[in-house]
Amino acid sequence: MRSTTSARAASVLVLVLGLLLACALTAQAASTGGWALTVTRHYGAPDQASGYSAVVAPSPTDVWALGGTNPGGGGAPAALHWNGAHWRSWPLPAGLTGFIGDASAPSARDIWAVSYSAGYALHWNGTRWSVAKRWHQHDVLTGVTALSPADVWVFGTSTDGVRGMGTWHFDGRSWARVPGRAKQIYRASAVSARDIWAVAATRRGGFVEHYDGHAWRYVGTGRMLVNASLDDVLAVSRRSVWVVGNLRVHNAEGQLVVAHFDGRRWTRTLTSRHADTGRLAPDGSGGVWITADAGGARMEALIGHLAHGCKLTWSTLRQGLGSGVSDIAAGGRTRTVWLSGGFLTRAGGDAAIWSHGRLGRPRGARDARDRQLTRRSDLLILRSWRLDLAAVLWPSQPPEIT
């Protein structure tokens, strides 16, 4: 009996030590960064701010960054494509205004994107971008979740519960507005056509919804997300759903909160950070990546990593006169992770993509202009450009700039 007990104790000890070692290595990797500025672009006049609000990676050699310029007026959308070796600017349909706020990629030949405030949805068919839908009312579109060319959801409600375009569905032939509780959805994430999770909002706070193939229904989370504003949801499987947001406090960003559903119950990680949360992406090992913005005078981008059974760790991105990230995407087999955002310059603001992990591109692919931009740390901060950049990166709820 004693030997059996000792063997069990030894096995438990090995498991515990293994978990502690894994967490220690994860924390070290996250805290030391490993993020590299991969490419920068400027769109529009020199004094305008540019940014990438969305990034999707349907394959390691097929990555799209979408965003735009000058949200204060007269802006235009922009698209950039990575083919595994080079970045290339890609033309969008002529005559479009506004900037791209979100994108979804079921496959490399089926990518959807929505303009935040100009009232249109775009589709990539593997050859070109086209306008899939124009709304006469130019109101807010905050998210898009596509499962196939004949199953696309578009959402239009801000995180503070202000309704824009509401929720729409495309079945491959026509677009239809979805009534009921679905009209409050901000963003969604799909496991399958019959298993879609969403974060929704009212003026009193955020909540979670689920679609079972027939109807959207409220999902109870107990006390986990009471008084929280929810920014994103990531549905990895039926037994792994993540949501992220902030506790609501008067006139300020509350504590950042991450919640996870394992198929039976919700658990919560409440952090001490008061940062505006952004997006989620899977790490491929049961954990999750999180983007956030420190805001205020620091204007730093934060990237969090929460591994299974470990503590949430953070790394900071500082570029130019201040930087921010909005979206994050995992690149499949290469374990590359991509960040979209931008940073401030003396003239205005530039759009940027950062990466973590192996890219598989030839050495020296970054051009001289990109290297020069990374050294602009001694320039004076201009308040108006910070406001423009913030509006590009966080169109649904720009952080307060003081």
C-alpha cells in the first residue's frame, strides 16, 4: 500500500512540476516579447493617420491586413497581403470611403470584411475584392463572422450598447436583417454553423449569446461578467469559449477581465490592469492571446498570453511616438502570430503589422523605410494625431486621449 501511495504521490509531483515548468517557460516567452515590426505603410496625405484594424491568416502564406486612413473625414480603406515571402498592397473596389473595421476568413478564397462607418461589406473570392453589400444607411458595423460564401453574419452594435446597423445574415443569395436578441450583438465567433458564440451589449453592460442553428439565445454566466463591457469572443470548440472585456467604472477603463467556458461552467481571470481590451486569438495549445491598449499619455500596446493552467502574462509594444494594436491572428502550422495596428509619427500616423514566430521569408525583406520608422523615438507627440490613430485602431470605442 505504501509503495502504491508513494508512486501516486510521485506521479502527481511530476505533473505539478511539469505544469509549473510549462507556465514558467510561457511567462518568460511572453514577458521577453519576441514581437517584430514586420511592415509599415502610410496611406493618404502625410498629415493623416493610418492603421490596420483587422488581420486574418487563413494560411501561413496567406495573410491579409485591412484598415484605412483619416477617420475624421474623407478617409479611404486599404488592404495589404502577405504571400509567405513579400507584402503587397492590394486594390479595393474604386470609390469606397471609410476604413475597414473587421474581417473574417473561412478560407484563403473566401474572406469577408466590413467598413466601420461607410455602410458596405466586401468579399474576396481568391482573385479580387468586390462589394458584397451596400447599405443606404451609413451606420456602424462592428463585426463580421463568415462560415462559407453562403453563411455570413454581420453585426452593428457598439460595446456601450449604442445600436448601429443591427445584425444581418447572408445565405448566399440575399441579405436579411435578424430581429430579436441578435440585434444587440457586437462580435461573434463560430465553431460551426450550428455553434456560434457572441458578445452583445446594452447600455447597462455586456452579455453572451449562442446560436444553435435556429435561434440566438442568452447564455448565463453567473456572477462572472456582471457589470462588464465585453469586447471579443473566441469559440475554439464546444468546450472552450473565451470572452474578454472590462469591468465598467465611471469615466474610465475598469479592470481587464477574461472569462472561459469549458462546456460546463465559467471561470474568470480578473487582472489588475486598467486597459482597453481588443481581440482574442488561439495559441494552438489550449491558451489564448489577448490585445489591449494602455491608453492615456503612455499610448502603449499590450499583448497578453494566458496558457492553460497558468497566469496571464504581458508584453509591451512601443513604436515611434506611441503605438496601438487592434486585431490578432494565428498563422496555422508555423505558429506565427500577427498583430495589426499602427504607431504615431511626427507628421501623423503609420499603419503597422507585427509578428511573433517564424515567418519563412528571406532575410532583408524589410525595406529601408521600415527600418527608419522604427528609430523615430525622439519625436514630439502631437495630440491631434494620437486622436486620429486611436479612432482608426479602436473605431467602436476610441480611448480617451488627454
